[in-house]
Amino acid sequence: MAVNKASLFVPLGVFVILVVVLALGFKLDDPHLLPSEMSIRPFPEFNLPALKQEEKQLSVMDVKGEVSLVNVWATWCPNCVVEHPELTRIVEDEGVRLIGVNYNDDPVKARKWLERYGDPYAFHIVDQSGKLAIDLGVYGAPETFIVDAEGVIHYRHVGVVNRQVWRDIFEPIIQQLESDA
């Protein structure tokens, strides 16, 4: 059986076209930037218990009032331990209000975790079901949001907060939000 030489180039042509289409379709200006990182939107409505005062219900009104970092964390999250000293430093040295969202976790374990590592947070929202995290668009812990005094999210950071993230991203945004207020 004779093979037509031109038919040998068909798979190569299909492959080249596929590569070009995929390269154009998946191209982002910054491949590390998630499309939702810079979306400006209101903090979602919620009614959930506080971690340390279980009888107290928190809502979006508790998030409002001043520029804040809202940090989604959990005891099962190893990177939450990694970023915890920097979050503590930000609260102590920079005076930024830090709010915790304890995500898909056991509140008893969460309180013990805070006793062990320290608690720089103004308060913690218990999100055992993960509904608030879903409304925030959380992929996993840790994630940190910059929220203005009116309760509007201005930035979302996926991953560990470290000194470079503070200096290069968070600090300029927070300074701008505070100067606009």
C-alpha cells in the first residue's frame, strides 16, 4: 500500500495549528496574575459566628470601618503557619487591622492553634461550611484580601504573605486607600 507523502504533513499541520490556537487562547499579560486578583467588588454578605465568642454573630458590618487585611486561614494549612509571623509583624509594626476567616476547620483546633502561634487578628469569622470562602472565590488557604473602610475588596492575594508581598503589593495599595479616605 502506497502512502501519499502529502498525507504525512497533515498531522504536523494540525499540531502546529493547535499549538498556535492554544498559545493565543491561554496568553495572559502576567501568567502569575489570576484574573480575579484585581477585581474591585463588595465584601460578600454573611452571618457567621465569631471564633472566640461563639454566641456572637458577625456580619459584613464588622468588616467595615477601616482598611483591613482579611486573611483566610486554617489549622490544616501548612502555609498558614509560614505566613503567620509576617501577618503578626504587619499588625504590630504597620498598625493594619487583620481579620481572620477560619476556613473549613474545627473551631476547637483553631483556638488551640492561635494559643500556640499567637493571635494578631482583631477577630475571626468561623466559616466551617466554606460558604463565605466560596462567595469570596477562595481556592484554598491562605488567601488574603485588602478591604477598604466601606467593605469593598480592592485586592486578592493567593498564597503566603511575606515581607516582599507586603512591601511591593499590600503597602502601596493600603497607603492609597488610607489617603483616599
